[in-house]
Amino acid sequence: MEIGDRFQFLDDIGGGTILEIDRGRILVACDDGRELWVDQREIMPEDVYVVPEVKPEKSESSTAYWEIGAKVGYLNEPGGGIIVGEGDKGYLVEDEDGFERWFPKQLLVLMDSDVMKQLEESEAENKDRRVRTHNVKPKKQSAILEVDLHIHELLEFDSHLSDHEKLMHQLTVARHQVDKARSGHYKKVILIHGVGKGVLKEKLLEMLEGIEKVEYYDASLQKYGKGATEVVFR
């Protein structure tokens, strides 16, 4: 791919135009107006992007089928809905509010599949532990919201999830908490992601790059080491 080429995200809806290429990292202008750096492995040329023909099939982990009327959940964001159509874009899903959106199959999971059942059970049993914060209420002086994104802090049971599903859940929680903090008049959010291989931090920074009116930095080295990012609302 070259500068000026159109592209399509591999695991997301949408695409855009390539602005700059630098040693495997690519600066892109998304169709929704965002500009962000992505890894070259996350995108592919738009003219060769083909969504496989979607046919009803039996789930490997349950008796449910990929068909109109099936209940599905979203892998990379909260919520779900009912399949009301299918086509080249994947599946058309109607949510509980009556809105319809297209999703590629890889971003959906059957609601009664084993993965979704276990996820729902773990979330139901641990409503108070889905997002553990050191102080849920705003501190009177600093109004800082701390969010621990370690997967074992978000879910009681996670062995049934793939690494990708865990990452998507962490990013979904992070975005939800940032939006919640902004609407709740917090001054800043501390996202505790740990060090590890740095994948979660990298994806968090890409997410934050697409949010308007925020600044983000490495959080206090003395308090968090290198394992947290501070988000400040402008």
C-alpha cells in the first residue's frame, strides 16, 4: 500500500486514506474524520477487501444458528441485538432501542453460545467487580477516577475468552469509563493497564487519539510505575 491509497480495517467497520508510512506504522485519515497511527497489519487495501458470503451455520459451541432472528452480542462494545438481515456487509443487527447497524460476523457472538453464556454469568455474579476503582466517587479536591483494566479485575472468569476478546473487553471498559468520567465532571481519569507487552497501552493510546478534547500522559511514575496513563479533559 502507498500514500493516498484507500484502506479497510481488518477487524472493524470503516476505512479511510493513507497519509504517511513509517517503518510499519501508518498514519491514516479515517472516513469519520479521525487521524491516527495504526499497524500495517490492522488494515488492507480497500479494493481487495471482500467479506465472505454469509450463510446460516451452526455455532460450534451451541445449538444456535447464524440466521435472521438470532440474538447476538457485540465483541468490541457493550450491548447486542437481533439479526434482522444479512448481506455483503455481514449482518444487520437491531438493538433494543430499535436502531439498525451492519456488523461483520467476526465482531459478533451468538448470545446463547458458550462464550456469551459464561461471560454473562461472570458479569452477573460480579456486577460490583466489573470495573473496580480505588474510589468510585469523585474526590472532593482532585476528582480523579482510577480504573484498573487488568482483566482479572474486570471479570471473575476469563479463561474462556481469547486474547483478542479480552483486549476488546478492556478497551470497551476504558472507553465507557472515560465517557462516564467526562459526563460526571471528573477532572481526569487514571487508566491502569500495567506494563506487560505494551499491547493494551498501545491500543488505549490509539483510542484516546480519536477522542476530542482530551490530553493524555504517562501517569505518576512514583505511584503507578510505568503501568498507567493519565487522561485529562480540556
